[in-house]
Amino acid sequence: MKKLIILSIAVFFGNWLPVLAQKSPITVNKASTTVHGPEKGSLIIIGGNVGSQKDIWDKFTELAGGKTKAFVIVVTTASGDSAAYDQKDVDEVKKQTGIKQVVLLHTSDLKEANSEAFISPLKKATAVYFVGGRQWRIADSYLNTLTHQAFFDVLNRGGVIAGSSAGASILGSFLWRGDTKGAQIEIGDHTQGLGFLKNSAIDQHILVRNRQFALVDFIRKAPQLIGIGLNEATAVLVQRDTLTVIGKSYVAIYDYNTIINSSKHVVNGREDFASSDGPFFFLGAGQKYDLAKRQVIREPRKSKPGITAAKTTEND
């Protein structure tokens, strides 16, 4: 509780008070006019255990430039130093996407990450993929380095950055479960993410690990942030401030107004399934959310020619 109180004060003044933060070798240019998502390029944020979930990999391949033109960087730092020479994640991306040009990138040395030689392959990358493990390792290795800037440059060229599990959480601005002692500590000794999705905190594996309520109190005390909780084999595609769900399960959205005003709403005489009776709500595959307006994007229902859509009953 004490940490949350300190955090809420820090958030109000725009200062995250990161604990045990690395020194900042450079100032990373994060300028953007959008509230949350990247001005250019795309993010694919995956809740872990993506496996062979075709719709997620197909979207990644498309946004990376296609099988023949894409150049993908696979960042394995979250998995620890043993992953520095292990090509299994590179091989998995090739297998799932059919992309031929896939290169491993790994360091645990902040000085190396701040060198021109290290970022050389990133200069021609069309996509970056962060694998899972422990998100604090990514923070320790890349925050505010030339590599961090090079990741942003991939987005600025219209590319895609994706991450799964720990690789998902690091894409946000506040680093959730970033403690070196274990992921069970929600607000830990590392609190700064890479910031590709601004004003956000991202959790993963939420249903299979019964984490769906974990972000509620945090977002209540940090109201300018949006909380995103992803279940496994499920992702959100973020382009500018539009979030679209991809995959086979659900994504939870944690918004301050939903938390303090949670109640059942009725629209045009019917229950509104985009609202919530509780402190968060779920979105399924194909559903969209406006991160700037903090509301579900409602698309008209489609019906087959000559068939009138049936009225929804209260038992639906």
C-alpha cells in the first residue's frame, strides 16, 4: 500500500521514481501526438504462449513486410544469457511466419547496447519481436540507449514491434511485474518500460494464472494510465490509438472511469455488453477500443442479405 501511495504521487507529477534504474546514456526521442499508441508503425502485444496462433502470426508477417521482404530482429534478452546463442526463438519465428530473414539480438550489457556496432542490424529491420522471460532484464539492457532509440526508429519507418509475455509487458510505459525477485511482485524494483505504448501498464497470462483483478487497485491510483491484461494466445494490435483484439481468448481493459463507475448500462432497451458490471471489461477477437477516448469502438452489426437480424432477448 505504501508503494502505491508513493507511486500515485509520482505519477501525478510525471515522475516514475524508478528504483535501481540504469543510468541513461542518451535521451530517447519519443515525441508523438497520439495519447497511447505509436504515431507510425504498429504494436502487437501478446499475452504469452502464442504457439501457432495463425491470425497473430499472419498479422505480424503482413505488418513486417511479407515473407520475402521482412527483416525481423528477435530480442532474446528476457530469457537470460543462455539465450544469447540459442537459435530456437529465431527458428520458431521462421517456422510460424515463413519469413527468411530473421536475426537474433541479445545483450545484457548496457554499454554494448549503446554502441553503433550493436544496432547495425536494427537499421534495416522491418520488425522486432521480444520473447518472454523476465522483463527487468530487457529494461536493464536497453533503456535509454542507442538500441532503445533504434527500436523507436523501426516504428517510425512504419514497422512493427511485437512481444509475448515478458516481451509484452516491457512494451508499456509502466513496467508491471518488473521486480528482480519474482513476477509475483507487481510493483517492484524496475518500473520503467520501453514506452512504445504510452501511459500504459500491461499484464499477461491473466486468466490461466488468475490475474484478472491485479491491475484494478493500481489503475485506481494512477488514473491517467490504461491497464491492459492479456490472456494466452491472444494479442492486441495497436495502431495510433486504436486497439484491436486478435487471437482465441480475451483481453481485459482497466480504465479509471470503469473502475469507479462500474454498473450495468442499457442502450436502446438492450443490455450493453461493451460496458461492465465490475472494475474491468473483456474484449474478444475482432473487437476494437479507442485508447484516446477510452471507449469501445462500436461497429454496425452485419446481417446476410434478405435476413433481418433477430432481436436480442434478455437470456442471450
